[in-house]
Amino acid sequence: MTDNNLLGVPETHLPAEPEVEAALDGAETVDDIAAVVRQHPSSALAWAVYAEHILHPAHPLEGYAAARVAYHRGLDALRKAGWRGQGPIPWSHEPNRGVLRALYVLRKAAHLIDETAEVTRLDEFLRGADDTAAARIELLGTKREPAPSTEAFVIRGED
């Protein structure tokens, strides 16, 4: 459960996509990922992974376009699951991660094309959905977990 749910709005939990996850696990190239997108065009996760792989600072428009599709597929999934435009979308519920990754990659792509208002809006959206999501996405593929946003560090020792 998300700890910052002060509005009492219920968390949104998307259904699992085991066939998409299995296909992405077997994808080794961008072409393999594109094939997964073609097989599962309504999957925000498939589109987000594709956008993550093609987004490049030297030519960001292709990645931006794929990220925009991922975002809209994510909104479709959220609405279908009963989301009404606000409330927690917790990272801890694994099927939500595709939508959160879609938000993150669109924010990153918007930054690359200097769409600052969109970056700000997506920052707010991500924080409202799950304030740990961005840090967790940045750590994908690593063994570390991010520190909670409210964690305090204490150094003890003798001076």
C-alpha cells in the first residue's frame, strides 16, 4: 500500500500481462521488442520497453513518439481498471510497472525535446502515482533498492 494516500482514493491495480512479460524476457534486440509490440499493441509495458530502447539524445523524436503511445496505452489500461484520473498506482503491484515506466520514459523524452511543461506535469503525475517509482525505474537492472523518500541517514562514531 502506498503510504502517502491522504485522499482515501483507492489504489489502482492493473491486471498482469504474463504473455507480454514472457515475450519481453525472451527479447534480445530492438527488433525482438518491436515484434512484442506488434503482438501486444495495447500493452503499455511493451511500448514503454520499446521506447526505452529506441530513445536516443541524438534523435529523440522516435523515442518520444513511442513513449507517447506507451503513455496513452497506460491511460487506457488505468481507466479500464477503474482509475478516475487520480490516486495511487503503486510500484509494489508489479503489473502497474509498465504504466509507471511509460510515464517515466515519456518524461525523459519530453526533456530531450525541451517540452518543459510536459516534464513538470509528468513529474507530478509520477509522484502522485507512487513517489518511489522514478527512483526504482532508474535502478532497473541494478541490484540496489532506492532509499525511501523519507529515510534519514545517521552516522555514528567517535570524533
